[in-house]
Amino acid sequence: MPRPLRDEVLPPDESCFAHLYNRCVQGTYLCGIDPATGKDYSHRKKWIVERLEQLASVFLIDILAFAVLDNHLHVVVRTLPDEVKKLTDRQVAIRWLSLHPGWLLDEFVCVEPTEAQIKELLADPEKIEQIRRNLSSPSTFMKDLCEPISKRANKEDGRKGHFWEDRFQAQRLMDILAILVCVAYVDLNLIRAAMASSLVGSNFTSIQARILGSQNQMAPSLALGKVSICDAQGAESIEDLSKAQLRRRIEAARKQAEPTMVLKDAWIAKLTIDANQSVNPNDSHLSKSGLRASDRGFLDVTLEQYIKILQESLRYRPGNASLQEPSEELTEVSKTLGVAPENIRWMISDYRRIFRRSCRVGNPESMRKEAQRRGRKWTKYSRHSELFYSKKSVEFDVENGRFRRAKIRVSTSESGGKITAS
């Protein structure tokens, strides 16, 4: 069966939450220590995070969570086509040109476009409209993330060919529980892979950035260190600069940006939904700092509560009675969403096995509506949706290798009958 089109999974005119995933070619460790050659490519993880930071300041796409591992990466995003519509044509042109100056740069930088470049782009209304759509497109976002990384890595290795295995995989998150469990899964990825022993020690992840940001730790902003391609005499085209001149300007821009310190998580989407935040669709939620797409939160929990849910998910072991009692934070989330706390912990701890190949994750009603929209009666992962979005606990049947509702058994004794879950 052919894979669904991106626009079918993530409609371009709708604000969507999505889990985006890409893997190095043949699963090789091109961002870590290659076991075959012993070469260490770990510095490329920093490249990916730096590029994400730059994209966050240009695209109208919120980055909710990310994790960069030795051979793959995860990004959870929210598209904002409604915010793109509020931009003027000039704002669209400036955003696009700051990331696409018309020169194959060796470095990942944002530039200050010349007035001549802006006017040239504004003279093409059709291109402006296409760019407007691109600014909230996950496909364009991932292209601008993965392609420069691939080219830079190939240049470093003196080789040609694929760096990424295939086109990226996309998964639409249909409701708040899907968003919570997916973001938690991504934030716990390094610990699950035995590459970190703590949340704050999970390098190149959003949870580390959030924790350090909450501790007021600062870092220089690459997005604020834009390269000027205009000289004092007038508008100069970037094509007129030699690579040596351009490289000098890049270094000068970086040195100028170093004193401009921002919080470690300043470019990541806010975690907590602000109760006073306007819900009027005509109001703009664009970020005032310019470092991220918007200032909207996406979960109805604080960072402290979220961290407790992550820590509890790490301790959770099915069948271990001492770890079965849910925390106060998870109990509250469970009551709000009408889902058994054990099921939430299952989804976080075993997200990959439960939802890995599903293009959509959501409650039964949203999955039914989506199937109807596509002219189908059901989807392959409808069963998991029915199982886990329930007040009844789920267990894993080892013999059959599948999840099922926890059985209720009756045990009798001299003192009378007692009902327990198997």
C-alpha cells in the first residue's frame, strides 16, 4: 500500500500537532560514535539543534519537543497556518530570505536580506503565496532541517550520497493525550536508549533545555546573530561577495551575537497553557522575542508537574505492585481525560510499539471521523485507540504478543469472594 500524502495526514490549512521522525541511512551512527569505524560524529548533534533554533525563528511552526540521538531524531511540532495568514507580504519575504539568501552557505546562519532582494520577491505574488504556505509546512520545515545537515556532513566526509535513510515519517497527534504521551516519549528517548541517566543529563533534548531554562541558564542565540550582506555604500548582493568575505561576516555576526544571551529554552514552545491567553482567532500570538513561532502553551500542566509524570513513567513497571499507585499529577490528568492512569503510563513507556507505524494518534471518535473523511470504515490502529483511551486498564499478552483489556478474575477464600484484576 502506498504511503499517504503529507497533505492528507497534515492538512496545510489546519493547525496540526505532529510527530516528525527521521533516521540516518541504514540506521548508521552518523551522529554518534560509528561502531564500524570508531569515528566520533557526535558534534553533528549540535549542528541539528542549532539548525532547529534557526528554523524556529523563521517558520510559523512551534517546536514542542525534540531529541537528537546517534542515528535518528525526533521533533514534535505545531503548525500555525492561521498565524501565517496574518503576516504581510513583506514580513513573509523577510522571513524567507533570512533563511534562503540565494547562496550555498558553508555555515548555518540567518541573514539580513537586502532591500533589492525583498522588492524582487514582492514583485512575484504567486511565489509569495507559495512561500506563505511553506512557512507552516512540516515538509518544507524538515527539508530545511535535513538537507543542510546532509550536505554539511557529506562535505566533512568528502563523500556523496544519502545521509538520511528516506523521507521523514509524520504522525498527526489528534488530541491532548496524544500530544502529552508523544512529547513525553520524545523527552525520555535518551534515557530509554541508555544514553543518559537523568532528565537534565539528556543532552540535545527539549527536556534538558526546559530544565536548564527554568534554572535561568543562558546561551547565545544564533537566530539573533544575523549576517548583514549590505555595506555602508549601499545594497550589495550576496552573490557579489566572495566566500572569504562571507565567512568573515559570519564570524563577525557570531561574535556580535555572543553577548546576546537568552534562556536555554527561549526558542522552544512554551509548555504550559496560559489561562489568560486570548482565544480570539483574530488576535495574534506571534512570539514577541522573535526566537520562536508563538507564545502559546500546549499542555495544561506546569513544568514541575510534567517532570513528575516523566519520572513516574520511568519507574513504571507493569505487574510491580509497589509501583502501581499513580502520582497525584497523573491521577489529575487521568481524571481530566477519562483514561486509566496505567494506560497513560503504558502509552508513554511503550509508545513506539503501540503507535509506531500509525499516521494518526487520537481518541476513538477522532480516529473514526478521520477514517470517514478518507472514505474508510476503520484504520489499522483503531483497535489501540479503543483499548488505551478507556477507563479500563490495559495489559500486554506475552503469549499472543498484543495488548488487551486487563482480565477480571474472581478468587474465593474462606472469608468470601474477592474480585481482582489479573
